[in-house]
Amino acid sequence: MSEENNKKMKIMRHRKSIFDLYDDLFADMERKFRDMFSLRTFSPSWDDELCCLQPLIDYRITKDEVILTADLPNVDKSDVEINVTEDSIEIEAKMKSEIKFEKWGTESFQKNFQYFHKSLKLPVKINTDDIKADFKKGILQINAPIKRTKKKVEIE
């Protein structure tokens, strides 16, 4: 085999197969779908580094407002903090007592969580001056009116 053919063979060995390309494509699509639907969380998740749980969150957008509901068990109203911008809502809540998890799945380990934290990027802009929040029996509901950028102009 000539040296030129040998170089071509080495280059061809480093190319991805069609199956690897499909695997990469589907992994990328799966990541994009996961990111796209991350605003709606139907099961709690956690952040090991911050020792916090993400609360169960549900939200819907009506014609006039964004209605967000968060499940915050084991939390007092005075320990809930809500921060908003025109396009995001952040919820942080300190728990009355730690939640301890042990033996998840096949591996055995222990983790203590002390608070809930969730930051949501909203698909619409909200009016931050007129937001209302209500907290009853561990359920937080936030009603945020949608910011209207259109303004009717009268003709003189």
C-alpha cells in the first residue's frame, strides 16, 4: 500500500460512521426538547452543590396573565422570597426542617436539602409592578399580568 493510500485510510478511520452521526443528532434533539420543556417540571429535582430542591412547578399563560403555581411543602410564608424581572421569576424558600434522602437507586448515599430554589425564564414579558402572590397550605400562586407593548394612537 502506498503512503498516500495509507494516509487516506487513517483519515477515513477518524470519520464518524452514519450511526454515530445519528446518535449525535438524536442526543442533540433530546437535549433541546429537555431544555424547551424545562419550564414545566412535573417531578422534583435537586442541585447537589447548593443543597436545594426544585419545587414542583406548573404555569399557564392566559390572554392577560401568567399564572404560576409552586408546591412548597414544609415552608412558612415568611420564608418565601420571590424576585422578578420582565422575563423571569425566581422563587427561593427556606424549609422549616431539612429533608434527608438516603439510598437513591442502586447506589447508597445521603443528601440533606435545606431550601427550595427555582428560576424560570418566561416566554412573555410581565408587568413587574402589578404581580400578586398568595401562599396557602404550602402552595404558592403567582399571578403576573402580561406587559402590553402595543399602544393605541389616536389620530388628530
